[in-house]
Amino acid sequence: MLNFLIFSFFLCSLFFQNFGILFLVRVKCLGLSQKKILHFFRIEKQSHRTDKLELSQETRKRRRSCSLTVKKRRRKLLPLVPSEDPDRRLAQMGTLATALTALGIKYSDGLNYVPGMAPRSANQSKYEKGGMQVLSKEDLETLEQCQSMYRRGECPPLVVVFDPLEGYTVEADGPIKDLTFIAEYTGDVDYLKNREKDDCDSIMTLLLSEDPSKTLVICPDKFGNISRFINGINNHNPFAKKKQNCKCVRYSINGECRVLLVATRDISKGERLYYDYNGYEHEYPTHHFL
């Protein structure tokens, strides 16, 4: 019996010591080769690039919402800082590709306007009830820089993991600084009135109009990205607020509404990402959240 326990302890130690290697192998085991991952995210493999990365700083009651303003004093949005190791970045993207594929969702890095849903002309920030803050020129440049990095496969250090209690959730795979751009909330744009009986639990408010018939939502049930898997805090638990480390904010960008996820404090490696689903409308039930 003693020998069995010693042998078991040895195996456990070996597993944790080599977790990083096993994690990379896991991507292969799921059939997601490097070629498939690059194709999934529409990334062109840069085989001749040898220079080091330039690191910069059912209804309304199931609809996520976000703040219209950032309460902190005005500070610049920071660009994401990807992991330096290309194999590590590939493994990170592999976890997202696996989660999206498991749910039958295709990757999208922007808002989609589908025939039969809301047209792009309906997404005008001037229709927002009470007005919407405009993303500054400096922050817009940072956003465009991050989007270019995403297209090159230089994503933030995040992994999607499956928790038996929380479902799919997102963990930091490296340190992330306060006010770092995390991701844009993406998916199909539709009128809220068309989604009254929708069973998707990840619908996000895009435009809240004085006229309810013009209110728009983002529906990541067919297209989406990593923002879909970031979990919310329990608004009924006074201690849950401490878990919040990012925020969802709606901005007017070139006259259109966009939703951005931004870190609200420094995030350590291994820490899970959480934000408040009820940042503005208080319509999402979170009493069952952990």
C-alpha cells in the first residue's frame, strides 16, 4: 500500500512539473494542429518573421449590459501584451478554438450584420438614450493596434478552461496590467425585439434607445470570440465584487456603438476574469452565480 501511494505521488508530481508540455500536446490531441488553429482564426503564418515581438503597453432578463462611462479618472487605454513564446500563444488560441468549436460557434473579430437582422445603418450611437461617450483618438489608435495584433495571432495571454460548476471560463495565462484592452464583444447584431424568446445566455446590449424597437443587442450564438466566455460576478454576494477584474464599456466609435472589455486592475497569471453583467441595466439574474 505504501509503495502504491509513493508511486501515485510520483506520477502526480511528474504531471504538474510537465503541465506546460502536456497542455501543448492537448491541443494536438484534440485535432487542432498549428495549421488548423491558424486557419480557424484566419491568421497567415509568418514563417520568415524572426524579430522579437514589440511588447506595448429570453429576454431582457438574460441580457448582459455594460457601463457607459469609466468612473476612474481619465487614463489611456493600454495595448495588450501577448506571450513572447509563439508556442504558448498557439496553445492559448487552441483553447479558444476548442471552446468555440464545441459550441458550434465560428470565430469573429467584429460585429456581423446579417440579412434579416438589424442593418448596419441602425447602429448609430446618436440613438443612445442619454448619449454615449466617444472613444478618444489616442484610445482608438490603441484599439486599432490591438486589432492588428489579433490578426497576426498576437493575442492577450488568456486561456479558455472548462469548470464543472461555472462552465467555460477565461483565465489569465500571464500578467495583465490595469486598463489593458482585453477584447471587443463580437457577434451578430440584431434588434432586441427579435430576441425576446432567445435562449442564448450571452446576449449583450449594444444600443439602448429611447424607442425600444430600435434597441440593439449583440448575439454571440453563431459568431463570437473570447469575450463570450468571460464570466460575471454574483450581484447578490457582497464578496463577489472583489473578484471583478475587468469591465465592459460601450463606446461611440466613428458614430457606431461598440462594446469593449478592459482590465480594471492588475490581473495575475492563473486568475480568472470576471466583470459585472449588470453594469448599467440590472436586468441579468446572477443570484445563482458562484
